[in-house]
Amino acid sequence: MKVLVPVKRVVDYNVKVRVKTDKTGIETSGVKMSMNPFDEIAVEEAVRLKEKGVATEIVAISMGVPQCAETIRTALAMGADRGILVETDVDLQPLAVAKLLKAIADEEKPGLIILGKQAIDDDMSATGPMLAALLGWSQGTFASKLAVEGDVITVTREVDGGLETVALNLPSIITTDLRLNEPRYASLPNIMKARKKTIDNKKPADLGVDPTPRLTIVRVDEPPKRKAGQMVKSVAELVSKLRTEAKVI
Amino acid sequence: MAVLVLLEFDASGIKQPSRSAVAAAVALGEVHALVAGVDLGAAAAAAAKVAGVSKVLTAESPALDHLLAEPAAALLVALAPTYTHILAATTAVGKNVLPRVAALLDVQPISDISGVIDADTFVRPIYAGNGMATVKSSDAKKVITVRAASFDPVAAEGGSASIEPVSLGDLPGISKFISAELSKSERPELTAARVVISGGRGMQNGDNFALLDPIADKLGAAVGASRAAVDAGFVPNEFQVGQTGKIVAPELYIAVGISGAIQHLAGMKDSKVIVAINKDEEAPIFQVADYGLVADLFTALPELAAELERS
């Protein structure tokens, strides 16, 4: 079974992001970029499926500026077999990404597509279910455990208040939650090997998709600042202030 | 045309996040509510009483039990033609079902809104709440999930909506519910609690989370955790407060042994009053705290429990 893993290039999760002074967005120039952490978990899960003999080939896909090729290289170093880069300078929103991925899935005919549950930049948490919808496939979102048996994948999902287990007909879409696995670090020999793996370049037009955004960003503001607080010296003082000043207990 | 809200319910009625979604919907037009699943009598009656709802649609089918995304999305798409907006709360269900609905309608969903400007324009947090984006949709129909912490829920009582069953078309059978393992707790749900007390990596292990219990009991609080505590295996993921966990905005949030990573702050910084207890006075959590106490949590927590007990 072939597995596709879309990977997004995002501002590294350790970076303290800043709103641009002209309020058009978040400052991304000169900022460290990395693979979206949930997508790393997706790559790791695909590699583990290959190690178990369930997956036969892993294709890593990224979309956007040419530097997204670096994100694909990271996936290749972790164990993906080849890459596809859809190059565009359009601001891609989940609907466009899902349409581009559907077009690639129609060509590649995978049995499983594993995505991160959300990207840590736009926090949309939408692409996985949208891709499942366009393909007419089942979906197992927020997965913390999965097992493939024949034509069915059993997925344990992290839901509000606990876990839910579902059985899904393959082909299927999985989105990863934090506890699905711990992604490996790529070893130096694997990083070297990844340089020789191929990355195909495509454009949205090659895939017959109009990527024009449907949402216009009117502006981006700083979140409201909290007023400066005060330090208390003892637990007794804390409780007293919560009672008489804040009046919350 | 009206707006449609997908409601979630349990034995005790319509869930609070869904009533927050209704609060957002009221700003957009006449509100119809959908309850789907099996044995809907009590849920439909509860939905009809929710303030601001004028009509309740019931979709009764075993296929819709547990609101699996594939059949639930098909149902919403069938109902979509007469609605301008389709909403649900940003919950595990909302995040699973609504993007699927949006794609089937060829619409870009607007996830996790924290404000309504007009029928096309909404505010939503990006980058873990480090930016508040105002976005305008060019789609004819809007598919929206609502950040419950940003909208005061409408009252559970007071409405008197009509109840109307909907006719069900074919629902896809490509997924099957197997089991649910829900944590048993006497405590309120994290996203609905008036008080939340959370532990971080400073708790050192899962057993020490018991130190939070007497305080939570006394305050009627829900217990949460930072991602660091979840990653370290101290507590299960459903405890997680943060960008990748639950977003909470209680009256009182008490952060214990939590340093205040960006991704944790994203989940709790809209709380009305924040208390931080940490032995590291440089911890970033103190920058958002209304009351900070530099102390060893292993002495401070028993003291706090005793102090609360005293009165």
C-alpha cells in the first residue's frame, strides 16, 4: 500500500512570533522555518508502517514557495521514498490544499494519506477532513493509535473527555494527534541518502486546480494584552486576595 | 434564510460549547438547531428550550449515533441549501465534521472564530493566539466552528422552539463506531468549568497530581495539565490545556509548576483571573498572571488546601 504524507513548512514552534507593524500578517522574514510538528508525527507513522511491511512506498508532498523542498528533504531523511513539490506563491488555504492533494491522490492512488491534525501557523485543523470529503474516503482524525488489517484501519481517536475507537474502510485519511508516536531524528547517513531521492515539481495548473484563496485577511492584530499582575508573598495572602480583591472564590 | 447550528448533547442536556455556538449564531440570523443520533426525545426537548433557537431539526438514525464525520457531514450537506451559515462549536466533533461539510460544499471553512464582525467577516486566532486575524469570506455559504471560550453560552432554558424531524437520504457507511473510553470524573469538564487548576512538568510525576485534588474539590474545579506534563506521561492527553489541547477561559485559572510555554498560554490566557505558583521567579507564566507566588509547589499546595479548608 502506498502512503502519502503532506508536510507543511511553518514558523518553527519555538519562535516567538510577532504581528507585522502594518498589521498585514505575522512577521516571517528571517524567521526559522521547520516542518509542522504534527506532520513530523505523520511522517514517522508512515515510516513505521513501512517498517512493519504495511506501507510499500511513502511519498512526501509539500506546497508553496520553493523552500518547501527543504521540508520534503526532512521527510525523505526520516524515511520517505520520494517527494512532490507543488510550487506557487499564492497563499494556499485548506480548500485549495485539499483540492491539490486530491489531484495528486487521483494520480498516485494511495491506500492511506496521513496528515497532521492542524498546522501551527493558521491553526485551521481542516485539510485532513476536507481531503477525505473530496475523495469520498473515510477519516480518522486526532489519531493516537492505528492498526491496519486487510481492508480496514482501526483508529483510536483523542476526543473531548477520552478516547473513541472507529473502524474505517480503506482507503482512508488519518490525522495525527500528539501521542501517536515520537518522531525520530534523521541520522546523518539518512540525511545524505535523502539528497539523492527525487522531488517532482508541479504547479497548481498542472493539477487543474485554481488555488485562489476564499478568505481575505483583512488585518491581523496583536492579541489584547493582560494588565500587569502582582506578586504575593504567601499562600495566605493569595487566598485573601482571591477572596476580597478578585472575588473569584 | 436562517443559520443552522449542530448541537452536541449528553444525558444532562445540550453541551455548553454548543450553547456558545448558538450565541455566535444569534448574531447572524434566525437560528435553527440540529440534533442527530438515536433516542432524541430528551435532546430535542432540551434543544427546544435553548434561548435563541427558533426551530429544532431532529435526525434520528443509528447511522448518526456518535456523530461520525462521514454520515454527519452528508446530513449537514443535505440540509445546507436553505441556510446561509452552518456552525458548530470547536470541539472534537465540530473539528471532525464541519471541514468535511465545507469541502463537500466547495467552501473554505472558517475555523475557531472568536468574534463576529458581520455576516461575511469574522475574527479568529492564528499562531496559537499570538495574532488575531480578521478574515472576510467570499463564499456564498459559510461553514464555521466557534471558539466556545470566546462567546458566553446562551441560557439552557427559556426558549420554546418547534421540533421537526428531517427526512434522511443515503448516509455513507464507510466508518463504524467500535467503542468509547471516556474518563470517569466527578469534576466539571475542562471547557465548562468555572475554575481550572492545572499542573505542569513541575509536578514531577502523575501521582503528585493528587496534590491538586483537595483544592479542585474545594473550588469545584476541573483539573488540567500543560503539554509538557502530558508529553512526560503524567496525565492523559484529554487533560491538556493549550494550542494543541483544550482552550479554556474560566473565572479562575491556577497554574501550578507550569513555566508558561507559548503553546500553553494560548490555551488559557483569556481566563478572567490567573494565578501562577512556580518556584522559578523568571518563569514566563508570571507575565500573564494576575497573582504570582514564587514557592515550591510541594509546600504551597498543601498550604493552599488547608487555607481553603479553614474558611
